[in-house]
Amino acid sequence: MNLGPHADFIVAAYALTAFVVATMVAWVVLDHSAQRRMLGDLEERGVTRRSQRSGS
Amino acid sequence: MNIIDLSNPTRFLNLVNRVLPWLAAATAILFAAGLYRAMGAPDDYQQGATVKIMFLHVPAAWLGMLGWTVMSVAALGTLVWRHPLADVAGKAAAPIGAAFTFICLVTGSLWGRPTWGTYWVWDARLTSVLVLFLLYLGVLALYWTAEDPGRGSRAAAVLTLVGAVNLPIIKFSVDWWNTLHQPASILRMGGSAIDPSILTPLLIMAAAFTLLFFTLHLAAMRNEILRRRVRTMRMMQAQEARA
């Protein structure tokens, strides 16, 4: 595939987009693990939400 | 399960957990197909290979505006019905919409240099999209810095609705003012002005980016619901410790 005389601009656009998309994916995945870990820690210490108490 | 059931955060989380893997897989397949078609698309007779930047720039521009539209609907839900899931949806959409608007601005700039001879001009389309990006940053600042999350959410919802005025300005800026940016060539009266050999990969990439947006949005909403649960549980723990 020949990208012509402006290949640098095309490659830079695709690289930047890939970087931003990868950052967003990493953000949601890492944030999910962090929230799950914090919830797990609280539950291990016996902290429960009101809705869980009334349900039990 | 009806729409009212989905307004319950726990039921919403169950649905998101079931749907997310399928959405992520569909997004990956569409991106693979879109990139394959985009790389095989012919060069434009005037712009040459730089037309390949369009496959990123145009979907990113659409999603930057879609993000604000989603936030505007959510802002109505927050201010009128005070529904907690609406606030979650608005807050989760803001960083994603900002990221797509950022991609739109930078890829547009990288496309502008070889085609227009400049990275940036203060014309109506470029400036109104920059204003959209700044509005996103303003909403994010309100969400992230407010001491009371409830007040922060209401302030962000008001700014979102005020900022929605910018959406038609972005869309019609190329018709209302003389701009360097080209007029609408896809969504216009009389049909698309783009050849199918370039339009097809563009539409596949747009579908892939749209699925990516909704996948990320649902995942971010799930995280935000969990974050609020953690906050509530910590407050209860602190209250119990005091009592």
C-alpha cells in the first residue's frame, strides 16, 4: 500500500486514534477492576448496603 | 424485562454484564472489516491517500456530537425526573465524547495541513468543534471537582443543556458562514456526494466507532454505579464508626 508523499500525516492520524482508543479501553477496564476490588474489601469488612440488609 | 425494570441500577448492571462481551466482539469485528476496506479504498483524485484520514475524522466528529446529544438527554433526566441512572449516563458519556472530539480535532488538523496547507484556521466549523471540546472539559471539571456530587451533577446538567445550542451551530456552520471546511457531503439533500468505493468503508468505520462508543459508555456507566456504591458504603461505615 502506497500512502504517497503525505504518509507521515496518515500514519500519525491512525497512531493517535489507536492511542486514544486504547487509553479509553484501558481506563474502563482498570477502573472496573479498581471498583470491584474496593467493593470486595468493604464487603469483607462486613459493610453492606441498606438494600442488601433489608433483603436478608 | 421492560424499560422501567432497567431503571433499577442492579437490573441495569445485570443486563450490562450480559451484553458487554457481545458488544465488544461486534465492535472488534466491525473495526477489522472497516480497516480492511479502508486500507483497500482508492485514493481520492484530488487529495490522494490523505483521504484515508477521513475514515477516522468523520466518525470521530459524529461521535463527538452524539456524545453531547446523549449527555443532553441525560441532563433532562437529571434535572426533570432526577433519575440517578440519567446522571450516571451523563457523567459516563462526558470523557468518551471529549476523547472522540479530541480525535476529530487532531485528525482534522493532520488532514488539513496537506490539503489546505495549514493545520488550523479560525473558521466556523473548526472553531465550533473546538468550543464543543472546551465545553466537554468544563462539564468534566464540574463532575470531578464538585465537593457535593449532587450539586456538581446538576451544574453539569445545566451546562450540558446550554452547550447543546452548539450542536446545530456545528452542523450548519458550513452552510451559514464561508468556511475552509467542505460542506456536508454524506448527510445532505440529494444523497451522498462520495463514491461508493470510499463511502462503504466510511460507513463501516462509522458503525464500528458508534459501537465502540456505546460499548465504552455502558462499561463506564457500570463503573460509575459501582463507584457510587463504594462511596455509599464508605459513608455508612463512617457513620457506624461514629455511632
